[in-house]
Amino acid sequence: MRNDRSMRRILLQGILFAGAFGQAFATDAAEVIGGWIVAPADYDQARIATLNKAIAANDFRDIRSLIVIRGGKLLIERYYNGADRDSTHNPRSVSKTFTGSILGIAIADGHIDSVDQRLSNFYNLEDYGNSQEKKGRVTLRQLITMTSGFDGFDFEADSIGNEENMYPQPDWVRWTLDLPMAADRNPGDEWRYFTAGIVVLGDILNTAVPGGLEAYAHDRLFAKLGISNYEWQHTPQRVANTAGGTQLTPLDFAKFGQLYLDGGRWDGETVIPADWVEASLSPDIQTTSPGDRYGYLWWHKSYEVDGATWRTSYCTGNGGNKIFVFEEQQVVVVITAAAYGRRYMHSQVDSMMTDYVLPAIGDAGRK
């Protein structure tokens, strides 16, 4: 597996592919790259080469990287369209899931009492517009499962609480807490994707944890994983932006996925409590998207490939950015992309997964 404390040197012994299709690295040598031991190239390399050509031909647009971790080792590392190993990437809402992790850590550390604490425990909601008793009943659990009951739905452009209405505001938290509650839904009733609720969660964490959210996230999450090359965006109040956009390298995004695959442990140390990981990866909530369910800021669905079912928990963001965790196969896949706002941004990633990546690394693709 990995040991970041001992993996200080990088042994570059066998680049198998590099050229017009972007930088690509894989080798069967005992190398260490970006904190990862490199696995033998036991996959269908021809299929991945065909994928590289399709990306170069713009059949799949604006793809930046493909990382595959299998059994805790780096199996595939590919970069495209000018990206490289050290490039950080804006994953948009993928990084919302970091916020859920930090909440779980903060609860374990005693800075937040419970995931079932209410907004009324943190704010005097009479100081905000549209004060209602049920607004005070909204829990942190309902924020991270997108069941808060606020009148906001990011998938509907005309929703009053759509995130695009938040960004021009001088105070995102106040704007959110001023919103009305949905007339036809109560907290906990139904799933509606509501970015602004995660901004409020970030504000709560920023106040509750020692040193503020950004320093706490560094000490208790990123540094534990050996992640130092990253960049936050910020709210107008200069609080770390939990709506999304926290930039990491693709190999470091993969560390986050592997952390969840390993039950919250890294290098033998518990970073996120195991029960929090289990709850996060439990597909308890039905979304409005057919076939997709939801946990604690993790999505859930299945791919059918060559007669096999690949069940996955995944983080997703605008542009086609993904961190996939396949528990049964012990696989993490990271795809970064910049097809922001494009109709094809998510569907093309599904095609990459079902037509190329999963067949290449599944049983049929192994030597």
C-alpha cells in the first residue's frame, strides 16, 4: 500500500508512454510516484491507448487526467491537454465532499456535538429573513444529505435558492439563511441539491473548529494524507469556500478516494472515523436523478460492464470531474475535466468508464 512517511524519493525508471496524446506514466518497476507505489501494468493497455487517441481526437472533450488506483497502488496515470502530474485542478463540487469529511472529524474531535444539531444551535434565526420554526429544525445531517427543505434547488434555473443567485451576493451565508423554506417540503422530506446549504455548513465549521476551517482542514485532513499542493477559493468573508473549487492534483484527489476505500485510515492512522465513512457511503437517500442515490455528500450508482456490476460511491463536479470508489473491486478512479457547463460533461465520463476504463482494468483486461 502507501506509506507517505517513507516514500520521499521518486524513482523514475520506466516511462512506457508519452507523446501527442498527453503525458502518460505506467511501469512494472517498484517505483514511488506522488506517494503511491506503482503497480505492475496488469490491464488492457491497448484499450487505454485507444482511449488516449479518442481524447486526442476530441471525441472526449476537455479531459485533463485519468488516474486508476487498484489494491492501493497506482495502476494508470494519464494527463491530457497540457496538464501534468503537478497541475492542480478545479473540481467544482467534488470538493464539497471534503466538507463532509471535515464535519465528521470535527464531531470526533468534540468541536461539534452531533450531526443532528440544528441551525438554531448556531444562529439566531430571528435575525434573518423568512423566519420559520421549521428553518430552525434543519439539521447538519439534512444539509449534507441535501434534504434541508430550503426553497433552493440548483438543478432548476428559476429556483430562488439556486447557487447562481448566491455568488453575486456580498454575504453568502446571510443570503442563504434569509431564504424561505419550501412550502411543499419539510426538513428531511426530499432530496434537492442545494449548494448554499454547504456554504452555511462551512461557516458553522469555521466558527466551531480551532484556528478556523482552512487551518483545521490542513492539520486534520490534508496534511495527514501528505497533501500540500492545494488551493482553496474563498467566500466574500474570506472563509474557505465549501461550495466547491478546492484545487488538488489528480494523484492527491485519488488519496481522498483511497482514504474512504480504506475506511478512513491512512498509513495506519484513523483520519476519519470508520462509522462516519460508513454513513457517508450508505446510499440511503433517493435523488431526483434516475439510478443515483446519495449519502453524506457522496453519490451512488452502478455501471454494468461485460456482465459485471461495478457499484460505486463517487464525488462529482461541474465539468465532468469525478472521484469514483469501487469497494468490491478495491479500485479508485479519478477523472479531471474542464467541460464546465457543457451538456456532455457527465455523459462523456460515463462513456469513458463503461467503454474503456472499467473493461481495461476488469478481469477481462488483466493479463
